Amino acid sequence: MVKPFVPQLVYFEPKAMGYPLGKTLYDKFSKMDVEIRETTSHNQVRNLPGDNDFQKYRVAKSTLVVGLRKTLKFDTSKPSAEYAIPFATGCMGHCHYCYLQTTMGSKPYIRTYVNTEEIFDAAEAYMAERAPEITRFEASCTSDIVGIDHLTHTLKDAIEYFGRSEHGLLRFVTKFAHIDHLLDADHQGRTRFRFSINADYVIKYFEPGTSRLKERLEAAAKIAEADYPLGFIIAPIYLHEGWREGYLTMLEHVAQVLPPKAKENLTFELIQHRFTKPAKKVIQKNYPMSKLELDESKRKTKWGRYGIWKYVYTDQEQEEMKELFLTTIPKLFPKAEVEYFT
Ligand code: SF4
């Protein structure tokens, strides 16, 4: 069982101490056996311990930087939401295929932002611009926010903030099961709580440092009992020997362990595995022993929105995946909605 994350090293931007959450976190880490350092900017953490890049990468993944979010211009977040809301960047998980491998580049440490009121104000402006249309905010575009929330409670505040909002909805996804502190948040049904799930093979070989499927599903059941709208993201859908049985077993397992209530308001999002050339380079450097299949010649190219080619599965393979999921999900979860396959 993966324990709730505790950083080995924490950096503070001096300005973070001017915010209540900054002070709370400083007091919290001062009482724990955690080394605290100062940094002028969360973008410029240097001198992380470690003799080589491999070690530094691992130290960075267990380093937390407490700072301010300066850019309050939100990125778009299609297809799951209108905007990405930035409460944190980085993750302590070690999923080999993770999209953060490339987006975080040389800064794989975890950053949490304490100027949450300013982030909420920015969200308010985005909502006002689109009102009376509903605006959906995705809180896990740049991190697995649940994985650090037992320390910060930022997400809990956000859930309650959107619970009070008229035109906003919140959503996020996690591979962590440490959700108990979120059960009593006053969400008003305006947050969709999603868990990322996968076949045993994928979790076993490619998702070290995250909660196991059994734990994620136990957490999902609790979330549904707490009346949150629930969702599952099956990502990345990864072709491997026995993949059909693997995903079928996973879906049957989910159907078996979820309480009936959890199946009332349930969504699925389906995302096939993809990679880019820069991602491949980073993955091979950080996880040299990984079994992750990254052979461009077996894939089809797709132009990505960041101006770079992505390697996805061939049309026929995509059809086979869709067929499996789009026939099995309605059978096992008749009331669920499949939001998209991409
Ligand atoms: Fe990346 Fe999510 Fe894994 Fe964290 S849990 S390493 S964000 S894929």
C-alpha cells in the first residue's frame, strides 16, 4: 500500500509566508522531520541533492516547493473541461508514460501554490465571461492534486468554492486513494471526482508509486457514498499481450465492487496511449528498464496541439479498443455515460 506522500525536502518562496496556507504549511513541516530550505522562485530550484541526473530526478519527485502562482491565465483543457485550474504542478508518482515527463522538463519537483484566493478570483472572471453557460475547470492537468491534498487541503477548499458557485463545475482525476479528508467537503454535487484505472498489467509495470486498483476502487466507493458524481478515466489504454482479457477483467471487477449508488451518476473517459519523440527520450532516460513499448514504426502519427507529432495506435487498433469498451461499459454500467474516446 502506498502511504500518503510526505516530502523529503521542502522549499519555500519567502512571499508564500504572506499567505495563511504558506504559514500553515511552514508550521506543519517544521514539526515534521523534513528539511526546509528557501528559494527565491519556484521556477528556480537549484542544487537538489544527488550525484547524477537519475538520482536528482528521484529526489525532485519527493521535493515540494511552496510558492505563488504568478500566471493566472488558465490553459484550455479540452475535451474534459473548458479550463485547467492551476493549484499544483508535478507529481510524486512514477508512471513511466506520464505526460508530465515532457511538460515538466528539467523541473520535475512538485509545486503547490498558496495564493488560492487569487486563483479563485481568476476562475470567477472566466465564469463571468461565459455565464450563463456553465464553465468546467479541470484541476489535474499539471499534477495529481489529490496526492498532495492531505497536506494542503487546497482541493478541499476548491471543492467547497465550486459548491457555492453558480456557473462553475470542478473535476479532477487521481491514482491515489488518500481521500478521506475530502469526504465531508460541501461539494453540492458540483465536483466530479474521477479515478484513473487500468488493467493489472499496466498498473503493475508502469505505475509505481501510486495506489493499487483495489485501493482506488475502495476510495471510489467512499466517494460515491459521499454523494459526489463519480467518474473513471481509463488511461492510457495500452495494448499488451492479453489486453482484451485484462481490460474486461478490470471492468468486471469495477462493476462487482462498486455499490449500486456509485453506478447512478457515473462517467467514463477513454484515452489511448500516445507518446512523442521528446517524451520517449525522457522516459528512456528516467526509466531505462521500462517495458513500455515506444516503437514509432508500429504507430500512426497525429498532429498534436502543441505543434508536435504524437504517436497513437493504428486505426484498426483504435477500432478494436473502442469496440471492447463501447460494448462492455453499457452492459456492465447501463446508466453510465462514456464522454469520449481519444
Ligand atoms: Fe503522472 Fe498521474 Fe502518474 Fe502522477 S499519478 S506520475 S500525474 S500519470
